[in-house]
Amino acid sequence: MFNAGTSILRRNLITASAAAAAGAAVCKAAPPESRGGIAGLRPAGDFGLKSSNTPARNKTALQSAIDWSAEIGGTVLIEPTDEPCTVESGVQLRMNASLVGLSTTVPRGTQHPSKPQPLGSVLRIEDAQKPFITVETATQIAGIQFWYPRQTLLDPSKIIEYPPTISSDKSKPVQGVTMQDLTFFGEYQSFDFTADRENVTELMRFEHCFGYPLSGRFIEIDYCYDIPRLLHCHVNPAIRRFIDGQYSRAVVDSVIKRGTYAYSIDHTDNAQLMDIFTFGTWGGIRLGPATYGQLTNFNLDCVAVGIHKTGDSQFNRNWQIAQGSIIANAGKTVQDNHPIIIDGEGHTALSAVESFSGSNAALSTPSVDYRGTKLPLSNEYLLVNGDKPLTVSMFGCRMSNYYADKPVIVNNPNAQITAYGCFHRRGREDWIKPFEI
């Protein structure tokens, strides 16, 4: 999908980088402040960021660059290189600062010509002491690859539980933040944007971000009012394929067993989720009790639970969910596989949301005897729990490859559900029936 904002940003940075390089070539002896280029844009190398430095020294250099950027609302450029700089964790992206690289999203990995490592605008992370970078208000990170070279690829017993790569500041309100064109290799948790009632966040945007966190937690948001936006984001265990390979089935199984959700939001107003993908996590998307919003154009593949929507009020705990596909096959048993779970209060409108199930070589999938044949199935299409009043409308949904006697299981005596223009197919039967409630 063409993204004008992303294209313009990249074009401007390429132009600026070329101008800065030209100016530096002419004025080699000049101090950084007098080099040519575009005012307000400076390479982190001007402040001493080098691949030959110690991680601590590089942290000091990067922090100095950020501090300069924060004073004028400028941009720090992570220049492309074939030897990524190792930076100690605990960097603070101060208010008004931007940290930008020249890499687009590279969800299978950039590839060094002779070594198993990425190249481009890459930051290398080795220690597990703190979140790598903590962001404040009016900041952005864009066009950067985050690489954890010590993270295991094959052995789940050797998973390093790194702190989140990017975290919001927990000590103050954080508002107006952009995360764009970011790729993660080997992280444990990608984004921690959880807050509390005293220090709420607002206007968070995550766009074109790719990774496979070994905690199963890619983006977590809590207490984000005034619309968080999750756009064009992708979670997949093949993220490192062209660097050093793909995560093993054992590692993917261990991620699933953690019982976490790739995307989790709570205490939000009118959240927007569009073009969302995950593969090989226990849960796809958790829509917490104090949320409402829209989720559209999604694929939740090889999960145990696709969407878990709940609600704590009849007033506006309402979600419109449309145009998506869920493959729920990753539970320990078929009875663990639930494409959609709804409980609590509020309304859920499902439109053109399909589910099916099958096996996949990348992970372990349970099967069950269905009329003499072992099949990998989901348990049902929709599971409605609880005892509080809630409503669900379904339109144009296709429900197939489920094990239960019917695609919708209602354990809530106060739930009201309608279905129009929907079809279902139990197991792998070759006929499809209309389904209405």
C-alpha cells in the first residue's frame, strides 16, 4: 500500500543525508556544527557513535545527540553501515527529539555479504538491564532496525528475556508519539506503552512495524486516550530468515505456551487497528474491558485465540470488527482453539470475518478425531461467556473447520446475538450451510 507520509519522509532523509555527506566531505576539518547539510538534521556519528566504541560510550554519544535534538526539535540520523553500533540500554528519547534511520521495514532481514548480521540503519543491543529506549512526548523513531545478536534461534531454554525494546516513560504523561518503519530481530518484547491513570498517554501511532517478540507481546497499550493507531503491523517468526535463519518449531511453541497476545490494548478511546497480522502467538488481539474502536483488515494466523473482546460498561464498550481471517490451531488441545471470544458488556459487530483451521510445519498443532479422521480444528467460531448483558451482530461471516456441534457457543444467558448472510462448515465436510440466529 502506498503511504505518502512514509515516502516523503524517506525521500527527504535521503536528500538530507546526501547533502550532509557532501558538506562533510568538503569541510573535513570543520566542527560538526558548521558542516553542510540541512539545519536540524545531524548524523549520530557527529556525536561519537561508532561501531568500534564500547556500548557504554555509544550510549553516551547517542544520548548527547538526542539531547541536542530535543533542544531544537531536530532529527538524529542513524547512518547506514555494514557494522552496526552496539549501544547500551537505557537511552532516553527526550521531548521534541526524533531518531531516524534510512532503512525501510525489512521483515526477513537485511543481509551482510559475508557475515550473519544485518546492515543499514541498525542498532545492536546486547545487555538486558533496561528498556533499550524510553520515549517522551512529541517524539518519533523511524527507519531503524533493532538487532539482538545473542538471542537464540533454535533452543527455547536459551531465550533471553530482554526488557522491552521501546517503552513509554512511566513517570510522566507521554503524548504525540510516532513509531514508523521499524524492524526488530531477536527482541523479547517490542513495545511497552502501558501507563496508568495519573500518567496517561495519548495519540500513539505505530505504523509499518515488524518483529517476532519471544514473549509473544508485540504492542501493549494501556491508558492511551485520544485514539491510539496501530497500522500495517506484522508479527512473524520468519523475521530473521535472511540474517541467520528462521525460529525453530520449539521456539515458536514456547512463545505460544506463554499465553500472551501479540496486540493488547486497554483503557483507550476509539482505538484504530488496521492491516494487522500475527503468526505463532497464543493470542492475536486482546481488546480490554475499557476500550472501544474499530479493527479492520487483519489476519491472525496460527494462534490459539484470535480476538478476545471484553467490556466493562453498556455505554460505549463497542467494537466494529471487519474484513479479517483467523486461523485458530495453536492451542494445546483443539478445545483451546477459539477464533473469537466475547465476554463482559457492550456490543460487537462482526462483518466479513472468516475462520478456518489446519496444520502448519512452523508449530505444533493439535488434532482431534472427526468421523474417523484426525483433523486440526478450532473448537468453534465464536464463544460467548459471562452473565452480563451484551450484544453481537454477525454479517457475511464464514465459519469452517470447527469441532463443536455448532459454530457459535453461548454460555451467557443475557447475550443477544444475530447472524445474517453467514455460512458454516463443520470439520472438513464438503458442504456449506447457511447459518442464522
